[in-house]
Amino acid sequence: MVHSAPTILATPSSHVLTTSNGNPVDDNQNSLTAGEFGPILIQDFHLIDKLAHFDRERIPERVVHAKGAGAHGYFEVTADLTKLTSAHFLQKPGTKTPIFARFSTVGGEKGSSDSARDPRGFAVKFYTEEGNWDMVGNNTPVFFIRDPLKFPDFIHTQKRNPKTNLKDADAFWDFLSLSPESLHQVTILMSNRGTPAGYRHMDGFSSHTLKLVNAQGEAHLVKWHFKTDQGIKNLRADEAAHLDATNPDSSTEDLFDAIDKGDFPSWTVSLQVMKEADAANYKWNVFDVTKVWPHADYPLQKIGKMVLNRNPANYFAEVEQAAFSPSHMVPGIDVSNDKMLQGRLFSYPDTHRHRLGANYLQLPINQPYRARVSNNQRDGPATYSQNFNGEPNYEPQSQNPEGPVQQLHDVRAKYSPVLLHGKTGRYGPRVTENDFLQPGNLYRLLKGKEQDDLISNIVGHIKNVKNQEIVKRQIAIFNRADPEWGRRVEEGLKALKDKKTH
């Protein structure tokens, strides 16, 4: 007797969070790591399941960084970095490496405004002779969260409500008020730095802690800084609103026009450098992307100059199809135990394969054209190359003595070893006063009109929250960073309420 499949789908309890196959989720806030500060494990199905679905939520535009502008140029190294890295393009002062840079807003759709209050993406593709290295950063040195397991949820709160299809202030502040580690980035976002006056007038940061590894295999932890030579310029809320209404493509236009007339924008590139052994004893987790390294402890060291001097010939072919990933590395540059970085190593190429296809690295803008690609990847939709003709597509093999072989004894080709401690598990973020120290310092660093604008911008946004418990929770977070901060937001909201009443 043949039994037909049941036609009624089971409805799980609304109080049980599950994976896509119905398995209950034990912890939705912390990825599975090898020890408390170790790297993320690929066996964490919930993380992979969550990120892989998130990467495929939008067709065909990018899930995040949907709207952007880009340009070609070069990076010139100005310092001898042989003690820090074996990367060839960083060895000899005066060496110039072709680059392509893409700047973008983060949360908005492809047709959104360039003057929106939003972080800005700052991605640079270095076409080196050893392959492409992608520096995928933002215009801020920190980020909202420090675990990739929370990233899809965070972005959902920045997008549109699934019922109304409207921006949702309650969701925005609900998530942030329940994720106090976000306060540092929230402070930057709600200050005038949250609305840069064009891509030429903003800095760029790796944000993540990366590694440089020298020819002897010695590793140093680094953060990359790109300081604009045009000077920082930001917009006040009223100026941003005016541009939104009159020229929503202002940043895109400004970058294109400047390069078109020969006014080539440039950035001075610097590093913060830390001995790898120092990380274990620093006052907070140096792999936490919600925090900066104080310059007093790790000063900036100038190492180069980035110049943009050529506009794309075709926007779609070059800017829209450009695909960056922090997993695109070259010998001498390596990843760290930064959890958000580890999640992006998977998520970015996974998104590109979905958006552009399995052969996205064969597209001209993404090709490592200064190096020779030689692997056993074949076929797939949109194969642009000769598909390696008739060469064997496996290894080890003995039929083609000139075929690619693994580099077992090349120190430069290996990942830098990491010493691990502790048991695998989902380790919580340990919210401490350190999470409020840097935001509080930033609040106090803002003076006069800048601080007034920060308060005004926060009040102007949080006033739209309907659930007052969310507002109280967020004000309590401001209070932990600086009591004056919380008091001023509370007074601003009260003044608006009184004005409305009268």
C-alpha cells in the first residue's frame, strides 16, 4: 500500500527558534568557536544555514551595499615593509599596484539616496602579481556587532518591515538596545559622520584586525587606515535632507566629475601594528570589531598612497559586477580570529556566486589579471575563459607534468598558525563597561555644535519608536556611556512631546 505524503505542514511552537531543517537553536547570539577567542568552526550549521539563506535574500542587487560608485587607480607603497610582510607589492618603496575601489551606502536599496544616514562601504581591490587582495572595509573603524550570527538579524532591522514594507524605527532601536556593543558605531552613525559629504571626503578602515606575515613566518596584527587627502567633510541633517530632495546621487556625481576633470582624489594609507603575542594581554579583545585600538598605544605608521585617476568605462560591467571578499588574499596577508571577519570569509564569496554566478572571478573587473590562475575548477554557467582547454581537472595527476601542484614547502603559501585554547562552545560576548568606555569617550570628544547635532539626530530618529520600553532601554545604554548623554536625549524627547501637546 502506498501512502501519500501529508499535505498539512506542521506548525512549530512560536517560542522555539529553529534552523531551516527544524532543529532547535541553542544560542542565536554566539558562533561556535574553538575556545573563547578561537576561530569559528565550519561545523556550526546554524551559522552557515543562517548566512547562506541571508546571502540569497535579494535578487539581483546586493543584499547590502546595493548602491555604490567606483573608480580605478593605483596604490604606491612608500615604506619598506619586509619586516612585516612577504607580500611582494608591499616590499619595495615606489612600487605601484593597480587598484579598483568601490564606495557604497550599506542599508539602502540600489535607488536610495547618497546622503542617507548610513555607514559607507570602502572596498579596494589590489591587482597584485601574486593574485588579487581585497581590502573590504567601511568609513568607520568599528561595527555594530561582533558576531556574524547576529548579522542577518541586524540588517533585517535596517531594511523594511516585512508587513508594511516601511522603514521601522521600532525594529531599528529594539535590536540596538538589546545589543549594547553597538553603541560605538551608533554614536558615529548618529553624529554628522553618519552622512559624509561625498566619497572623496571620508576616511576608510579595514575595521577588522588583519595579519601581515613576513618571509620567516612571523605574524603581526594590523589595522588599515585610509585617510582622505581632500579633508573630512560631513553633512548636517538639514543639508543631507536637502541633497536627498535635490540630488540623491550627489556622492556618485561628485566622484565621477572630480576624476573626469583631472582632480584625482587620494588617500594616505597607514597601519596600526601590534605584536601577535601582545593580543592575549591587552585590556580588551583586540579582535572585537566594536572597538578601536587607541593611537596612543598603537600609533599610525604611514606606508603608502592610494590615488583614483580613471572612471569606469561602463558602470554595470565594472562597478555593479565588482565582487570583493576578505577571503581574497595573497601571500603575506592573513586573517585573524575576528569573528565578524571569519563570517565574512564565507558570506561574501557565497553571495557573489549567487548574484554573479560560480565563475564571478572570471569577469574582467574581478580577474587577477596580473597573476596566472591555475586550478581544477571547470564548467558552470557563464564560463568566460577557455575552461583550461584539455588539461586534467584533478590533482594529484601524472598526465601533465606542467600542471598545477600544491606548494607543500612554501612558507609564504601557508596560513599563519594560531595557538588555540579552551573547549568548543558558543561563548557570550561578555558585555562589560569596556563596551561603553569608547562610545562615552567619543561623545565627550564631540564639542559644541557637533554634540548638539548628535543629540538632535538621535532624538529625531528615536521619536518615531512607538514602543516606549525600547526607548527607555536605549536611554539606559546612553546613560552607561555618559549620564549627560542619556539625560539630553530624554530631555529632547520630552520637549518634542510638550511641543506636540501644546
